[in-house]
Amino acid sequence: MPLSLASLSGLPVPVRRPDYDRTAVTPGIVHLGIGAFHRAHQAAYVDALLKDDPSWGIVGASLRSPDTADALNPQDGLYTLAVREDERTEMQVIGSILEVIVAPTALERLLSVMADPRVRIVTLTVTEKGYCHDPATGRLDETHAGIRADLANPTAPTTAPGILVEALARRFAAGVAPFTVLSCDNLPANGRTVKRIVTRFAELRDPALGRHVASAVAFPCAMVDRIVPATTDADRATVTAALGTEDAWPVMTEPFTQWVVEDNFPTGRPKLETVGVEMVADVEPFELMKLRMLNGSHSTLAYLGYLAGYETVADVMADPAFAALVTDLMTEEVMPTVDVPGIDLGAYRDALVRRFRNRGLKHRTWQIAMDGSQKLPQRLLGTIRARRAAGASIDRLALGVAAWMAYVRGIDEKGQPIDVRDPLSGRLRLIADAAGTDADALASGLLAVTDVFGTDLPADPTFRSAVTAALTRLLEAGSAATVAAAARIPQR
Ligand code: CS2
């Protein structure tokens, strides 16, 4: 028997389940990009507040694949959240998702729910590339094929900016107040970035609509944090066995969770502060801390770790040289660029190291390595800019960038192909093929990709030489030996 409202009461006692009447929950939020991260993060916070206010149910949408809808709709939107720390697992059935809509096949249904006055917030986790922007400048990429198609045919959009603007246009035409747009992706100043992108798209569609979006729609910033590896078939089997009921798509995560949100919701919001969300006036210091400390370390561990043959982050962290490198990276080169009032950065770093070591999570280095061209600017390059402006060392940060360069060559250290997933993979591959094993040529070719590096960093000789030197060592000695040597870089 599959998991559903009907099978909830038969679940084993330790499995927590919704403490509210699901039939009384109505839609208040539409979420675009209903992947594992959303289901382990926002959907869990909302689940905790529905008992007090059932008007904030979530209607989820997939912008491409029908897989999540196919798994969750037959389960009445229910799924298991399995929280793991090393050998311990706790399970909870989440009920906040009412329905999943597949945008490509049910666009009208999605747009009509987004235009429903009961919906006051649209949240997004569409990944970095889903914003169709230029990662180096944070502006709408007006040459993007999806954006061009949506501008040519704006009432049948396929991209996130196109869908948001069409829904806002419908509300505007109907005299319904706009929804608030809340990005939950790891972009710097995500609210402001999304506002810039969506406003530009609206303006290109129609100047009056552009003015409306610019003046009437709120785009609060948010910092989101929870580590959520992709669910595997083994995870499905474990959860189904524990439940005694089949769950087609459980989500696995860690105990830690954090959500810091700018309190700017003119058309209303749930009482997020009652379920552990930090509502603040300025999210930016939190975002910088999280992107630079957590995600910068993650990407560094992912590229170096993958090249060294490690499958998961916990495997990489079990190697003392890698653990030392990433700890020193944070202490020496990242922490001096971050300052969050009231936060002890040393304790934050130590907690990150513990989280990365969690053996209960099978977080693949390959998964984190994905879409590096979209991630590097906010994870490593912003930190490098801050360090260079202060005249400070960047050796470990440059090693992370060099590891990305070695990775996107598409050949691992045993000569096997790497499945490089990146919107720029074609271009990156051409550059790598032309350079071969010549580190100078490879670094020069990749540094010329201004969408990633901008124009300032390639013109900085100190940055160029640090990256080129690290890449030379990686290509000559391999990742493990390079990391072992780097772990001995003197502290400053
Ligand atoms: C990871 C993030 O896949 C990645 O690139 O670095 O998804 C990371 O796990 C989350 O941001 C943690 O909050």
C-alpha cells in the first residue's frame, strides 16, 4: 500500500506525521522548482505552522520533469523526511505540499493557481542557472534561448522569470495585489538579484508592466541552509521498509537547518518566526557567511575530492589532509572576509566541519561539482576579490578555482571521462581540448570566460599566477599530493 492520507494512521509510532487536519489546508504559497532541497527545508518549516494557520499550504511546480509529480500526487503530496546523523535516522511525514503541477504539461493550471488571490507568496528553488542570468553581473541574460522564446511568446512561458512575470501580469490585469517573490537559491543578494532579473524581463515585455513590478512587488532576500543529497534507490528501500508502506520519493537530510529571511512581505506571510525562521532586516551578512564558508568549502571539497577519487563529502573529510585544508581555508582566507553581528565564526566553522563529516549522508562530490560556472562567482570569486582588495593571501581559494579548472577538462586522474554537468560545458570543453595538459593555456583559456570571472580578476596578475601555479601542481602531481602539500601552507 502506498503512502497516502488513507495510510497515515497505520504508520509505525516513531514516525512523526502531520499534527493538523490536512483537508482544512488551503493554498497560500506556490513553489517553483520542487526538488529535494525545498522538501527538506521550506516545506518542513511550513508543515510545522499549518496547525496554527492552515491557509499557507504549498502548491509545488516542476519546471521540467514530471518525476516529482508522478511520485507525490498519488501520495496526496505526502513524503517522508529522513533526518540522518551518522547511524541515527528519524523519520517524519510532511504534509504541507498539496499538489505538484508539471509546468510544461499543465501551464494553465499553474498560472491560474499563481493568479489566485489566496496565494500571497511565490518561492523558488530553481538552482542558479534557472534564473537565466549572467552569473558574473547578476543581470538577465537577454541572449538566453529560453528568455528569447518567452519574450516572443509571453503567455506560454517556460522559464522561471517568464512564468513569474506572466502570473504577475494576470494579477495586475485582474486588479489582484501581487504576490511576494522569495528566492531560496544560493545566489548572492538573491532577492535583489531576482528583482533585477524579473523587472528587466517585465520591462522588455511591456514598460508599464516593468514599472508595476519595480514598484509593487516585494523580493525579500533569504539565506537558506540544509544539506540535502539526492535520494537514492537504497534510501527509498530503507524508508519503505521502516514505514511498512511504500514511499516513492522520500528525502534524506541532516539535523541542521537554517532559514534567515528579510522581513518584507507587504501582502502577508505566515508566522515563520514561530517555527524557527530568523526574520531580520538585513540578510546580506548571513548570506555572505553561508555562501563563502559552507558553499565555498563544499565546492572546493567537491572538485579536489572528486579528482582524488572520493565519492562523497564524508569520504573526503575522512582524509586528514583534506579536512585540514578546508578548515584552514575557512580560518585563514574566508573568515576574515565575513562579519555577522552576534555570530561566533569559529563555532560556525566547527559546526560546518562536523556537518561535512556526517557519515549518514551520501552527498556525492559529483552532485556538488555540477554547474560550477554558476556557483564559483558567489562561492569563491567574491571572497577572492575581498582578499585581494585587502592585500591578503588567496592560496587555498585559488586551489579551489584551479580544481574546478582541472575538473571541467572532463578527464579524471585515471584518464576516465568525467560527466561534467554545466550550462557552459560545451564552451568549457572546447577551451580544455585546445589547451590539453598545458596548465598555462588551460588557465588562460578559462580565465577568459567573463561570464564567470568578470573582467577584473583576469586582469589581476596575482590572481592569475596563484591559479596557474595551483593548476600546474594539480595536473602534475594530482589532487591528493597537492592537497597534502597545501595542508602545510603556513598560517598567516
Ligand atoms: C551544495 C549545496 O550542491 C551544492 O552545490 O553546496 O546544495 C549545499 O548543500 C546547500 O547550499 C546547503 O545549504
